[in-house]
Amino acid sequence: MVKVGAIIQARLGSERLPNKALLPLPFSGGPTLLQHVISRAKAAQSLATIIIATTEKTADDAIHTFCQDNQTDCFRGSENDVLERFYTTAQKYKLNVVVRLTGDNPFIMPATIDEAVAKHLAAGVDYTITEGLPLGTNIEVLSFSALERAAREATAEADHEHVTPYIRREQGFKRQSINYTSALSSLRLTVDYPSDYALANLLYDRLYHQNKLFSFADIEKLLQEHGWLVSVNTQNQQRQAFATEEEEFAVAAKALQEGGYARVLQKLQEVLK
């Protein structure tokens, strides 16, 4: 029998929004961000277990205590070698398939997790990613064998600072994308900056008490009524883990083009030829 589990990476050392995983949402006294991620993951039918993967740093003792208080499995490993932390967690809990989640994404949808896992298993691939959903709500699914190979073979520091770049880049891995069309695709639904937290509070304050597992449709309806909400955190830039230099350049080029810097982009392209 295939054992599918979610590993949620979480730590409290964020420079831009310290202790964010344990901040209340909504601010008026709701559960923590991390608790929302766990609750939404528990609502997915495809997951046999959920594990929090945090660091061995003293600063993250609070996450370990949180897990104990909430009867949630917790694994502590390297702060910087996140790939090794994930691999060791999956190995310890005997997972065949891993759903990668993070403690700062409290808008993940159980239905997305279930569909991604189902299509991953049906296709027999090593890696599955959803695309086209709001930032912070796409799902990655990877087979343990792929995670084990990445942990064993990857030598670049950047490949160990993140979990999936090596799997997304190297030959020999079977990969697939599940593409969605969403009216909310340009929305930031991750919590990385104070303004992200402000938007999350506004959405949770209006929607959580009506339906603890509110959907994309609920968010879209609220934004239709209060369109100004979308501007709360649009100025924030997301740091990404790129699999290749070409992928990184493509994102940078798009930002320059959309920002009105076409001539700068042209000069940059000429230099890089």
C-alpha cells in the first residue's frame, strides 16, 4: 500500500516577518498560520499522515512545543540543508509519496492536494506540480525515490537549501504539471511580508467564521465585493528557488518588460549573448 504524507517545513527565523508560522490568523485571536495549514491538510482525503519538519535551532523549540500541544508529529533537522531534512523526515515516517507544504501558506485547498496526489499516482511520475493558482496555493508532490536520489546526488549548495530544484532540473526524473485557470492567479496568498499578513487577516476575518475551509470561490466573491483588497500586498516580490539559470532569467526578463524597462532588457540580452 502506498503511504502518502504531507511534510510541512516551518521555522521561526524569517527576517521579513519573524515568528510568522505561530502568528494568529485572524489577528483578533484565531489559530496560528501553521495550525491553518495543518487543518487544511488534514481535510485532504489522500494524506495518511502530516509531519512538521523544523530545525534543530533553539529558536524553533516553540514549533516543537506547538506540535506536542497539538498532537502533531514533528521532525527536527538541519536549518540550511532543507533537502536532507525532508529526505530524513520521509525516511523516518516511511512515506512513499510526499506532499511538500510550508507553514506560511494558510490558503492551500484540500481539493488541490487530493487532485495532485491522484494524478501523481495515476501517471506514475517522480514529480508533480500544480500551476496557475494564486501564489502560495500550488502543490508539489514527489516520490520518495526521487527525494532519495536528489539527497544522494545533489552537490550544489543551492540544491540543498531547497527541496525540489534538483528534481525539477536534472535528467532521469519523470515530471508533470497540472495546469489550472484561475481568476485569482495574480493574487499573493502566501505570508512572507507584513502586508501579506495584513491581507491574510482581512480575508480570514471575513471568511473563516462562515466556513473554516473556505474556497477559492469564496475568496473571489469577497474580492468582487471589495476590489481594493487585491492591492494590499501587490508590491511584494517573491524569492524563488529556480531550477535553472534560464528559468531565473525568464522571470527577471518578464519583470523588466512589465515594468517598462524594455531597453534595459535589450541591453542585458545583448551582454548575455
